[in-house]
Amino acid sequence: MITRKRLGSLRLFLRDDEGLVTLEWVALAAAVIVLAIGTIIVIQTQLNTAASTVGSEIVSTVQSNT
């Protein structure tokens, strides 16, 4: 259970401008992380396809030269 002292500290933190700035930075960092994960997911699929194609070409070239 939250004590009165902790609740008072939370209220002071939320009223303080520094608390708001901290919250904004946390939200910005979270947005950047979500965008990075989304980009990785999109690129990973295309990269796997490209790597598979290159690998297949290398194998067929090696087999045709032997």
C-alpha cells in the first residue's frame, strides 16, 4: 500500500517541471525504440530474402564450375 509520504513525493514529482521533462524524454526514447524495432522487422525479411538469393547463386555457380 502506498504511504502518504510516497504519495506526497509522487505529487511533488509530477508538479515539478523537471518531472515533466523527464517524462517527455522517456516518451521520446520509447518512440525511438518502437521505430527501430519496426524498421528491423521490415528490413530483416527483405535481408533474409536477398541473402538466400545470393547464397543460391553462389551454390549454383560453384556447382556449374565443378
